[in-house]
Amino acid sequence: MRLLITCKQAHQMASEKLDRDLSIAERTRLKLHLSMCRGCTNFNGQMQLLRMAMRKISSDDGVPASTSDKEQS
Ligand SMILES: [Zn+2]
């Protein structure tokens, strides 16, 4: 793999990063790409927000909620 990665590869790494630890080489490539690409920087941030939100929802499972937000579809 080259030092410069495509946006597609950056997206993939950004999502894999949330599931596993990237190697230093991978992290370096991702960081380098993010420093040059605004679109992927946004994508990366949204990914993390999404994951955090999903984690929060799943950790809230079984806990009685004061609202019925989950009933909405
Ligand atoms: Zn990009």
C-alpha cells in the first residue's frame, strides 16, 4: 500500500479504526489523508459520532426510559 491512500481507503480505515486498533502505518496514512482531505475529515467525525450514539443506545437497552423515543419508527 502506498503512503497516499484514496478517499475510499480512508473511509474504510476510519470505520475499521472503531472496531480494531490500526497499525502505526495505517494510522499514519489515515492521518495524512485527513490532513489533506476535508471530506474525509468530516466523514471521520461523523463516523465517531454515529458509533458513540449507537453505543449509547445499546448500553441503554433494558434501562427504563423516561420517554418513549424508541417507539418511533
Ligand atoms: Zn478523502
